[in-house]
Amino acid sequence: MRRALPLLRTMKDDPAEYTAFLVELQHAVDLLLRGGISHERMALAVVDSLAERLLYQHAERCFSAGDSRVGILADPFPAPRRAKILGDFRKRVQLAQNDEKFLFLVSPLLDEFDADIFRLAHDYRGPSYHRGEHNPALAGPIGRLYVQAVGRAFARAMGDSLLSFSSDSVRELERYRGPGAGSLVPRRETGPIVEALAVELTVDRRDLAGRLYENSDRRLKGIEAVVEGLRGGLNETIIDELIEAAQFWADHRGDEDLHRLAREEQILENEAEDREELGEDLARKIVENKMAQIARMEELKVKTDIRVDLSTIGVLRRRINQLSSKAKTPSLLHAYLQVDDLLGLLETTVEWVQYSWERSVEQAVDEARGK
């Protein structure tokens, strides 16, 4: 017999949890309205936490429905699948759209639009919060859309609630209901409350498309300017080779074999400097070390994901020009995130190439001057 999940205090049956959810959502709204990197990043963390809470409790309801007489014959949620769902945000989002035929006992938590926003915002939130990556053109709008989607999901979660909460137990919500409103009926009042809460967080698709286009266009022009400067001293084949080398180094700079061979090379070079004559044995070891490094780099090249080169500039220009043609906000955000990913990689590699070339020029000048 499957072990029952531990009982949770849920938003549907506990007025304190219900109120806390809305208070936290309001906190995220306040942060987004204040704007700025820190506020937008904190807002995303708050809203993502609320989304996780909704998805987890919805999954538990689905599991309970699967244990009912209707679902038990099919056993739709064996233990391994439950673990995968609870450990994977995207699988919980898919479940929240109720892709299980028998789940007429549980109402869907997300429609297609909100499911797309959940996935996009959650994917953005990780790099923003954990790695400090921040895109000012995207953070505010995606946070606003996430608040709205989470609010709608919360209202849907209350859609089949048969409870009511006393006015004393939800006193913190008087700002949305007015004084003396009496008992709160979540099934009826949650929708209007979340609409009032997020009323200032409007996101116009055309305005958003314009902002994302301007951000992408400015960054691509910066890349083009750097490349144009490099063309003054390098041909395009060399530039492409250096861009590939930058990606190779980024992928494999932690390779233990390369580090070991580099240390051995340094030891051999130090030994060679200390000797008056190189000697056959030492010369052989130096050659063997060089050949081993080349062989290892050739092995790693097969594993290197070369995602950008000079031709990517043209690809990005076409994708950026197509942003305004996206008819739906999720498709616009998805297209921009792909552009943003390639732009970020190309910016980093081109900057590395520029820095390496400038160092080479400085070294050549110093050598010419006898330094």
C-alpha cells in the first residue's frame, strides 16, 4: 500500500495560509512598482516561491485523486513518477494543465498562456537570482506577467472551494474588501482580489516588443562595432578561429588533463632554463608534452559546442527584426530569450577576442622596442 503524503495546511482550507499568500503577492507587486535591479530580482524570487507552492499543492491533489477508486485502476502516479513530478518544475506545470484524462476530480490550475509564463519566468528567475544575471529590458515585464499568472492560478485553485473564512481570520485583506465585509468566500472573492492587487502591473505587448527590440539592437550594434575594429588587423577566418577558441576555452578550462599537462610543461621549461644545454632526453619530454596537449585538445574539440561565429550576427539581425511580428506575449518572450542567449555568448566571445588581440599587439610593440 502506497504511503500517504503528509497532511499540509493549504491555502484552500487555512485562512492564515490564504492570507499569507496574498500578502506575499502584494509584496512582490510593491517591489515591481518600485523598480530597480534589487527590487525586481526579489520580486521574481517571491513570485516564483508562490508558483512553486501552488504547483506542489496541486500535484498533491492530483496524487490524491489518483488514489481514488476512479484513478486507482490505472495507477497513474506510481512512486517513481511522483518523485519525477515533484522534482521537476516543468513536469509540475504540465500536470497543472491536467493532461490526465481521469482528473475530472481536480480542476486545471493553468491555461496554456499562464503555463507558458510560468515556464519562461521560472527559467529566467534562476540565472537572475543565483548567478546575478539581470536584463533590465526583461526583468520588470516578466515579473509583472508572472504576478498576474500566479494570481489567476491562485483564483483557479480556489474555484472548487466550499469553505468560507471568518472576517477576523482574514482581517489583513480588508484593503481589498472594505471594512465590515463579513466572511470571505474564496471561491467567489479570490478572482476580484487578485485583479485589484495587480491592476497597476499592465504589460502592453507592443510596448514590450519595442523595448526588447531596442535592447537587442543596441547590443548587436555593439558587437558589430567590435568586430569592425578587429577587421582592421585580422581577416575573418582568423576572427572566426578566435571566436571558436574562446568557446573551447570556456567549455574546457577546468579540464584536469590540460591543467596537468600545463603544469608539466612549466616544470620542463624551468628545467630547460636552468641548463646550459637542453639535452636529448629533456628535448624529447618537451616535445611529448606538446604533442599530448595537442592530442587532448583535439579530443575535447569533438565535445565542444560551437554555437556562435561571425555568421551568427546575420542570424541575430533577422531574429531581432522578427520580434515585433510575434502575435502573443509568450512567443515574443520565448523568441527574445533565444536572442538574448546568443547575444550574451557572442558578446562574451568577441570581448575575449578583442582583449587577446590588443594584448598581442601590445606584446609585439614591446618586443619591437626591446622591452
